Amino acid sequence: MKITFSKYHGLGNDFIIVDDSNRAVSAGLRTDQVPRLCDRHTGAGADGLILRQASSRADHRMVLFNADGSPAEISGNGLRCFALFLKERGYDANRELSVETGGGVQKVRLIDRTAVETTLPLPSFGDAGSPVPIELCADGKCFMVVPVNVGNPHGVIFGPERDEEFARHFGAVLEKHPAFPEGANIEFVNVISPRECRLVVWERGAGFTLACGSGSEASACAGAGLGHFEWDAPIAVHQPGGTLEIVVSKGFREVRQRGPAVFVFKGEVEL
């Protein structure tokens, strides 16, 4: 099967996007083909694969696979890239669009040539109803972790600034902790001020990434609920790939992200 694709990135978190209007790609796609396509040495190289499909619930449907071939519910960076892809494929993108995702229907709006604003799934903190840290231990070290679901599962850890090596080591173990039966993205958050933080993320199914949109949201929501961040104000989330802006409305009525999406190249590949 030969497919035409476009590659985009949001703060270095990159995606291969395919227009699957007639669903021929998804019908013939095997999960073992996704890792080959996303491989950075022998494939096009990406953190994930996104398919655009028609939707009965929204203007478009976004189907997401992690780089290891596993299905994923939503990606904040991927959603912004998806919005730019729609415009460059000739779809009407000069208005706020609705996009069906595995994390519910979200709204996307192009601000300018590369900047995109979107809504994100409202956070869920399970039976607790609000952010409650729990102690989880991995490889001889214990952390206070806030479980939060923002369309996909996350474990948020507040503490000192951590580097990539630390995130790779402990994130990989915590991702598969029994507390997360479906696995989880693991965020290491260093709070700078009520409107600013640093973040490194280990993503379920993708590993260490330069940025994570849903991880930024999970961190901002957990932090707002715990009093680390201000409600209804832009929170600058600095990551290795750049900065993403998250606004959490008081009481978690709405969550929005704003950040860049960049076209990289187009290509054609035989799967």
C-alpha cells in the first residue's frame, strides 16, 4: 500500500499525517507498519501517526497512533498540527472547527500562519474528584504522583528541575506502574512561578519527546488544583522543544492551549 503523507511538528513533537477520507489506509494498516513508518533511521521519523477521517459528530475526525503502533486517545501537539494540515490540504480552516478525537470533540482555531489555539479534554482525577498525590516507587526512588486523565492517562510529579536522562530512566518505569493499568505519560514539573514552569515528559508508547501537549495540560490542571498555578491566566510551560501556553478556567470549566505548528515536508511511502 502506497500512501502520501505530510509531516508536521509542534515544539519538536512530530507527526506523520495522512488524509484517510475513504478510510482505505486504516482498513489496510497493520499496527506493525506504524513503527516502521515512524522509525527515525529507516522510516519518515515521527512520534506518531495521525489519520484524518470524516466524522458524523464533528467537522473532522483525528485518529492517532503512537510511534510503537499502539492507539492513542489524543495529543495536544498533534491536534495543533492536525489543524494546520487541514488548512494546507484545502479544507475550510478559516473558522473555529470541531475535531472528533479519542478524548472527545475539541475545537481548533488558526491564529496565524503557524499559531493554533485549541480546547483540550477536561481533566478527571478519578474518585478523588480533585488532584491528590499518591506515593509511587520505582527503581528504589519514591515520588508523590498526581494521577490525572485528560483524554489519556498521566502521572504528574512536582519537584526540582529534571533532565532528559532522569525522565528517560524513571519515566519508563513509572509508565508501567500497576497504578496505571493502561500505562501513562509521566510528567516531571518544576514550578517557577504561578504562571510558569519547566517540564520534561516520558510519553506512553513514544518515549522521551521534546514536548507534550496533553502532558502540559495535565501538569497545568494538577498544578492549578494544588495551588501552584493561577486560574484563568496563561501558564507558560517550558519544554526542551519550546514553550506552550495553557489556560485553565477556575473549576476546570474549560482548558485551552496555544502554541505553534510547523509544516516539515511531504512524501510518499510504500508500507
